[in-house]
Amino acid sequence: MSSEIRELDRLGDLRQLADLFAVVWGRPGEPPISSDILKALAHSGNYLSGAYVGGRMVGGLVGWLGGAPPHDLHLHSHILGVLPDREAQGLGFELKQHQRRWCLARAITVMEWTADPLVRRNVYFNLNKLGADAPRFLVDFYGEMRDGINAGDQSDRLLIRWRLDGPQAEAAAAGRPLELDVERLRSWGSEAIVSVGPRGEPLVRPSSARVLICQVPEDIVAIRHSDPELARKWRIAVRDALGGSIDRGYRITGAARSGWYVLENQ
């Protein structure tokens, strides 16, 4: 079934969008961003869109302008949500590409947002499927969060910076994303600073090799519900290893679908 993405500014559509975000984030009746705020953002010229399949809204994306123009103007892409429907598969990518085209049409060449470094599918999507970078590690950035995805955990985040007219973004948009062969990197001497242990625990091995790899668990959201203490161990391990490596001058150069970050000290 074909999909459609369109910009939103009517209050009825924005109420639907707020309700959709409430479902995606497990906050029925308490959306993470209200329809009145969405209306204000739309009225002031920011980016709000909805994705539709068969006339039904199944996804949405919101961002607003930030920075100090003209040299630091960028779009802060705040919230992206897609319902877990079969018909909605792939719409996250299409929404981001729609947002990218919206920015480029307005001479905005940088987009930023944050992502949980422990959610491997999001890391792969941001760094590989879209061709973005992750230059900073932000410790407990939002403080305590109470939604159904993040509740009970600290809100460490990676700053994602997407250079919209760069070669990586253009290749990704054309369907040629970067794919990393982690096993080849390991054979070339890169060292794992965090990996998943036999009982699902983080195994930490400090290293100062030029190329490092760092693994995150398959489903941290499920671990938060089933074993909060293990989830906390993962949070601290990745904060110390990945965030610490970035602080020491390493740069994240990609991520594999299997949950591995690749970092290089250049």
C-alpha cells in the first residue's frame, strides 16, 4: 500500500500527531509534546510532518530551527515516531529524507538530534542508513524520563549531527549506505572495549588501540523491563567506554547492524 508524507499545520492533524506520539512512547493520554505546542511550532515556520498509509496517520516527525544564523543555523529534529505496523516499515527513513529535502530547500545544511547510545537499531539507522555523525556523548541529558521506553534509566544520549549536503548523506539518500565489516576490523587488530558476555552482561576491556569497537545489547528496552540492574550496568559500561573514548579524542566512524560501534583515533 502506498504511503504519503505531508506537512502539518491544522489543529486536528496536530492533535492526531500528539496522540500518535503518546502511543509510540507508551504514554496514553500524556503525549511527550502537546498539540498546542505543535500548533505554535507550525505557526512559527518550523517542520512538522505526518506519514499516512491508506489515509491513516502512522508516523510523524517534528523539528525546529536552532543555532545562531547565519553560521550556526541548523534544524533540531526533536521527535520521530512510527507505529509498529507492517505497512509503516521504512517510513522512518522516508520521513527523515522528507525533512532533509525541506531543510535543503531553505538553505539549511545541518540537522541535529539526540539518540540513546544503547538502542542499537537507532544507532545503525542514524549513522549508517542516514550517513550522520555522532560527535558528542551527553551524560543524563534529559534527566529522569517517565515514558514507557526510557523509564527507570538515565538518559545518556549521543548528539547526532547530519550534514545534509555531505557525501555520506547523499550516498545514503541514494540507497548506498555505509556497511561495516566488524569481523574484518577485528582481524586487522581493532580491540573490543565493550562486548556482550555469555549471560548478556557487558564485558569491559580498556584499550588505547587506534581502532576500537564497542558493542551494545540487542534490546536494551526489553532489558530495562526484565532486569533493571543489568540495564544500569550497561548504561555505566557504555558511558565509561564509549563516552570516555570520545573524550580522549576518538571519533565514531560508523556502526554495524549487529550492535558494534567503530571508533578511530585520528
